[in-house]
Amino acid sequence: MSSVSDSTPAKPRVGLFVTCLVDLFRPSVGFAAVKLIEESGCQVEVPGLQTCCGQPAFNSGDKQDAAAIARRTILLFEGFDYVVVPSGSCGGMIKEHYPELLQDDPPWQARATTLAERTWELMVFLHDVRGMRRVEARYDGVVTYHDSCSGLRELGVKRQPRTLLGSVRGLTLKELPGAEICCGFGGTFCVKYPEISDKMVGTKADDILATGADTLLAGDMGCLMNMAGKLKRLCTETGARPTRVRHVAEVLAGLTDEPPIGEAGG
Amino acid sequence: MQSTSHAFKDNAHEALGNRHLQSALDKMRAGFPQRRLDAIGKLPEFEDLREQGREIKNHVLENLDWYLERYERNVIAAGGHVHWARTPEEMRQIVLGLCRKLGARTVTKGKTMIAEEVGLNDFLESEGVTPIETDLGEYIIQLRREPPSHIIAPAIHLTKGQVEKTFRETHTDLPPDRNLEEPRSLVAEARTMLREKFLKADVGITGANFLIAETGSSVIVTNEGNGDLTQLLPRAHIVLASLEKIVPTLEDAAALLRLLARSATGQDMSVYTTVSTGPRRAEDPDGPGEYHVILLDNGRSGMLGTEFQEMLRCIRCGACMNHCPVYGAIGGHAYGWVYPGPMGAVLTPSLIGIENAKHLPNASTFCGKCESVCPMKIPLPKMMRHYREREWQRRLSPPAARVGLKFWAFLALRPPLYHFFYAIAAQVLGLLGRRQGSFYNLPLAGAWTATRDMPAPQGRSFQEMWHQRRKKKAV
């Protein structure tokens, strides 16, 4: 892209796609992502004009608005070496669905495809693209991990977070039975069909509690808020000690000063 | 069959409160997926087979007219008859006409979803012909006058205790103190009851898992052998099938059979695989005197050439529903028509109209599990999304959702306004939720907070914090 004349190659430029939920609910995930991407040897920029990836419109059948939002995102991010997203769901939208969404518009579809090739979910980027195998972080506790659906099935996020978590000092990973089963979030699904969604997240919460882990991690804020909300309600009702819920990036970056999702500051 | 798909939400509500159903679903969720995994674990070429299966069906769908004509010629050459039914009504009338011609009073039936689709049993009964289901699951639900809740396990919504109760209520000639504790004793009782019916039936009706173009044969698989007794003992065998069941050759059917049982029940093969070609020949020891095939369209030809064509690859294994977390939460009846789960979420609107089934393509989290286990690699979530697009275009989606989404899209396309809103929302909600860390109640989010807390934001939006920090650094 730019000519590099000095002997040390310039660090790759990464555009961070923040995602709506991280932006609104949990900036600490964004800062954790920035720290990890920098540790992998890249420089991070955050385009200030970014908004949402357009998935709510796309999955609701509103192709027109989804395509308009997609074009904006492409414009903002196509100049970067990489685009990194701390969410399998939004990452999958850009990487898997933008080219499909814009298929009736060949010039834009070509740009979408180019962007898709450079776009990565955070864990895949660190592990597969940047070859990161360990992090300098400490987390004392037994954690369990939920595989969010889009990350798992669209982008192949499975072993990357586990390998990296394996290098966190003090952390023990206890696998969650049914870790690949959907938690019932599903974007607008959880408000369109709240009873079914609640049944699904209830089953998930039971499985999480049965592991005995004190912390639940995952890579998508939507699923995390759903599971944290259910766990908190269950623990309030039973008086049990609440499970701490965090985005995996917070633990890997060692940024766990903020209270867990759904918990008050101490 | 009458549809209640429009009442999906009410159906689901009822299903979630049904204790028996929930206990049956707990068992199902634990059973089917593990058995499938074990079966395909022993078959290294399973992924290649999926690709092969997909190509076989794609080829047929691209040349369906040619294969249908070839199939018809070969059925006739083997001494059989082919009837074409555009609609359920036409299929019912053809069946009734054949029954009348044969003077049939009772009809035994193997499991056929097409008969469910056209509502055959109720119709035959109203015309004085008695249909008798011979598949154990179908027999049970026929006694209970319920529709199937699963395409391969029609009575999966019932517990053993419920089946025992049904048998005691209907088999009143048997001693009331008999022991029906064991599943085995329930099976034995059903077998005794059915044996006599097999021998007395005038006509046997079965479905077809595959129709073979090169030989004019129909193939069915069963685990109980009831299909063989149904089609061999009576005077006539009637096969009910839909157009897309055609495959070119026996080899093609063999490839698909290797996928079918593994995906469905985790068996290598079903216990019985029966190939039928025409009526009994002079040298045959047994077989039906007449052999009829009725081919149903019912909207399928209209799916060809559209974004829903790939749905016609479906071989009805049920893997998508066995693995679907939504089906696992509410069972099959909630979907309101013949075909439940993810395959039903695409097939039902295709066959009865999206306006009559508008919930079904929406009642999915798009978790993608169905597509990942589908032996025919049908992109089910993508097709559900296509139906959502049609609903959006035709304004069938709920007005409140449309307004909300339009407002959100308006913001998403205007970054300064969007960030302003997000910064305010983060601040206000963060402040209000700071003490508890989450909301027990939240206006406009009542659907969520009825049963779970809503985590509170940290208090400032990422964008606001990031750009403020940048500014500080720059100064």
C-alpha cells in the first residue's frame, strides 16, 4: 500500500471494528482488543465514523438498509491491511455475508470480497494470522467457555481462544458440556420469541452452573449479555454466588479491573 | 392437514408449559445427536458422501422433467401405474378412486409424510374407508388422534407412560391387569393388534424414500418391517410420493441411503430397506396384484428455479430438527403443520404460503447447526433469511419491529447522530444500573427482563473514550 523505505518494515495497520454492543455496553472489550492486537505487532486505528455492521437489518429481511450500511463499512475499512472484530457474529457478517448481500452490485461485491479476505474475528486474527500462542496475563480461577454460533460455524473459532487461555497463569479451563449449543440470544430472536429464548438460555445456564466454574467466557457480547443476564437472575433467586461473566479478550489482555458483565463495581 | 402455523407463538407457549413434552424432549436432545456422531465417526468418507449426495440431487433437480418421464415409462413397463396430482385434493381423490375401484374397506399404511400433507386419513374415514397406521409411532398417534411431531419419530413428544395409558384406554379387550411396564411389552401389544389388520387389509399405502428413474422402483426404509407387510399382503400397493423423490439410478439411491440412516437415527442402515418394482409377476411367490404411484406436486415445481430450489434436495432424515435448539425447546407440534424444525421453516411457507407461516422462518437464532448436520448440505438459515426478505417486502413483519428497525437503520447511516445517541444511552443506563450492575426491569425491554437481567453498560461509549484519549495524546 505505502512504500516503505527504511529497513524495519512498517507495522500492519489494523482497523478495529468495535461493534455496537462493545461500543455501548462494554468499552473494556474494545480496549482489551486494542491491547492484544498491538501485542501481536500491529498498529490499531478506530475509524470514528463506523456504526453497526448491518446484521440486524440483514437478518430481519431489510436488505436495502443492510446493503447501505455495508457499503459505508466497506468505504471506511477498505484502506486497512486488516479489519479485526471482537465478535464472531459481526465478523461473520462482514466476512461471510457482505459479498452475498451485495451480489446484485458487482463493483461493490468485488470490494466486499476484498474486505472479507482481510477481515478476521479477534481470536482467529491473533492465533491464525499473527501466530500468537501465548499472552502475558494472569487470571486466578476456573473458567468455562461457550462457543458462540457464528464464530464457531462461520469462522471456525474453536481452538484459538483455548490455546491462548492455556497460557494465562492461574487459569484452569473446565470444558462446558454442550458448549456448541446456541444460548438462545439470536439477535432480534430473543425479543421476538422471548419464551423460547429463555428456555434455551435456561438450559445453558444450568449447564454452566453444573461445571462448577467461577467464570464464564465467550467471544460475543450478545451471547454474553444473554447468559450473564440469566445467570444473574437465577443466582438472585437462589442466593447462589453469581458466576463471573467476561469477554475472553478481557482475560487474555489482563484487563479485568472492571466488574464482570452484569455485576456492580465493588 | 389443517395448519396452525400462524399461531406458532401460542403453540410454543403451550409446549413450554407441557411437562410430559418437556421430559420427552430432554431425552431426545440427549439421544439423537450423540448417535449420529458415533455413526459418522465410523465412516471417514461421510463428508465426501455428503458432497456426492448434494450433487446427485442437484443434477436431478436441474433435469427433473426428464427423469420424471423416464421414471413413469419404467413404472409402466414393469406393469405399474403412475398418477399425477397437482394438489392435495387431486391426490385424495385418486386414492379414493382406487379404493372404490378395488372395493376396499380397510387400508393399511406405512409411514408417509405425503399422506399427512394431504390429510389423507381424515378424508378416507369420512368416505367410509378405514386407514390403519402400521408404524408403531404413527399407530400410537392415530389412537390419540394427534398429528406427528417429528418426521421420522412421529410420537417423540410422548413419554412411555402416556403410551401405556393410551393402550389401556383403547385396547379394552385385553386384560386390564396386564403388565405394560417395559417398552418391549408395548411393542408386543401393538404387534398383536396390527397382525390381524395386515391380513385383512384390502389396500396398502406407503410413502417412498426414493423413486428410481432407471428401474421405475420405489424404495422405503423402516425399522419395524411394517412397510413390507403393508405393501406385500394386500391386493394393491399405492405409493404416495412427491416429485423430488426421484433419483437416476439404484447406485444413486445406495449413496443416499448411506447418508440417510446415519443422519437420522445414527444407524448404519435402517433395519429394512425394500425396493418395489411393479405388481406381482406370475413367477413371484407374493406381492400386490396392482401397483400404483401417485406423484404430488403441491407447490414444489414452483420452487424450482427460485432461491428455494435447494430445499428440494431434502431426504427427510430429520437431522436438522434433532439438532435444532428451538425444536428441542418446543417440539414439533408448535410449528403447526406437517414439517417441523428448520426444514419445516423453509418447506412450510413454500407449500402453504408465507402469509400462513410467517413466524416459522423467524423462529430461528441462525445458529447454523441445522446446515452443519444436513446430509444434503441445504443452506437452511440462508433460505429462512430469504423468507424474511419476502416478509419485509410484503410488509408481513410486525409493524413495531419495522418501525424500530427503520429508526435504528436511520441512525446507523448517520454516524454523528448514532454516536451521540450511544454516548447518551451509555451514560444514562450506566448511571441507572451502576448500583446493581444490571436491570431487573427495563422499559421497552420487558420481553428480555421478564426472565433475565439486562446487564448495565459501563457508563461511557467506547468511541467517546477512545477519541478523547487520542485527543489527549495529541495535545
